[in-house]
Amino acid sequence: MKMILKKVHLYLYQASVAFFYFLLWPFMYYFSRKPERYKYLNRLRRVWGIVSSFCVGMRYRYHFEAPIYWSKTYIVCPNHTSNLDITAMSVLVKSNCCFMGKEELVDGLVTRLFFRTVDIPVNRESKMASFRAFKMAMDRLEKGITVIIFPEATIPDHYPPNLHQFKNGPFRMAIELKVPIIPVTSVNTWKIFWDDGKKYGSKPGVCDIFVHKPIETAHLTINDADALRDQVHAIISKKIEEHDHRRTNG
């Protein structure tokens, strides 16, 4: 019975996402036509994410380790266990931003508009295509646009999910451009909606998102990229372990 209810909730969530997408589509389409309008497209994406989640009892609670000044440009690096992570990051980042994501999203029903305009698709099977995508991301950063990259590059295919190793790309890019990195830990999003929800459905709940102190990179060289990658991985891993420990013992 519990699984049936979770499947019903998944269908309600999908219906909510679709309803508000098509309601806002004319406005999002208008703002997607020119790069100078992308900041308004991002604002609508935040509204869409908040409202479509709220209508089925999902919400996002952010815990900040330090103040974030969104007037600055960042690379945001979250762990990835759920499609809700995309919404959570859309709501979190208050400045003009873009995602880097898998190339398949170019053909998604509700992701197509974004990945053909503001966001950056990546074909990780091709080194040349990956290089072009990261070059595009660097161009965006140089223009003051915050880039959101999931450094695991995929949602783990086992349940419960474990933190995967990180790819080097975001960290090399941050050092080359001297852009701070913000590690972000989603500790329980997968419990509400794992992956795309097809296997275990979804349920109402609060997604707790921990936004860590930005890591400055101005003093680093490209030889420090691996160390920076491992530092961000350790920060996120530690927060997940702390959360699981408190839950188990409290």
C-alpha cells in the first residue's frame, strides 16, 4: 500500500511539473530567445520549481555555513542523488546561472528549452565534445554567470546511493579562472525522490540542503586541481556521514 501511495504521489508531482511548465512556457520561451534575457528565464525556472514542488508537499530547506554573495561568480558543486537536485539548485542560486548536464537532456520534454538555450549539454563519450562544453562553461564564467556542475556526472544507480568519485573538470576550470567553488550537500533528497522516481516513487517532505563556505581558488595552481577535487569530495562526504550518524543515533 505504501508503494502504491508513493507511485500516486510521483504521478501527481509529474503532473504538477508539467502543468506549471506549460503555464509558464510562453514567458520562458520569450526569455529564452536572447542571451541577455536568460536571467529572467532563470527566475521563472526558480518559480516553476518552487510552485510545482510545493503543490505536492515538497519543499527545500537551506542551511548556510557562511553568507553567499550572489553578486559574485561561482562554480556550484553539489552531490547528485535525485532529479530534485536540479530544482534545489535552481532555487538556491539567486544570480544568473546555467547548468552543465548530460546531452540527453537536450531532448527531454521539460529540459529541452533550457539545454538548447541557457544550459550546457555535455557528451561525455566524446573528448572533443566535452572540451567544447567546458570551453563554453568557461566563457559563461568569464561573463559573470555562475555555473552549476554535478561533479559525480551521474546519479548513482544503486540504492541507497553512495557518493561517487568526482570528475576533475570543474576544479581545473575554477583554478584556471580563479573562481570560488561552493560545495553543496543534499543529505536526504534521495529519500523523498530517488533518481527519476520510477522505481520507488516519491513522497512529500523537506529536502535539506547544506551550502558550505565557498573555497577560494585565487592562490591555487593547476597542479592543485586534484587536491581541490578531493577537498570538496571530503566536505560533502563528511556532511552526509554526520547527517546519517545523527539520524541513526537520534
